[in-house]
Amino acid sequence: MTPEERIFNIGGSELLTVGEIARIGSRLAHLPSPAHVPFPGEQRAIDIGSYYTCSARFNDATGWVPRVPFAEGFGRSLRSYQARPAA
């Protein structure tokens, strides 16, 4: 496989739960905090559980490292979308 055909997993260095990501997004969008709803027991078998991205392979191939913290990047993205006219 050539470098152009490689698949990379890109992520930051912060370990964040889905709940933390939801709270950050809600805060930045000036929305109420999300409610925590436990995963239904009967669907537990399809729950992936924890997930962590590691950019080491991409870093090794390109030298890139994340420099923007998650909340700052999320805020930048949100402001970019908010600035676009409605379709």
C-alpha cells in the first residue's frame, strides 16, 4: 500500500467522553446542558464502549501534531457554520 492509499485515524491528544463532548458543544452553542440517558440494556451488545483516537501513525508519516485543543476547534467550526447563510 502506498502512502497515498493509507488510512489514518486522526484525533487530538485529549481524552473526552461522549458526555464531555456534548457538554462542550452545548456550552459553545449557548444551549442547555444535555441530559444523560443511560444506554438501553437490550442494546448493550451494540455499544462500542470507549473509543480513543491515536494520530501516531499519521504523525510518523507526516510530522503533523494537533495544536488546537478540542473545545477551541469545536468553537471555530461552530462559528464558521453559523457565519454561513442558510441554504
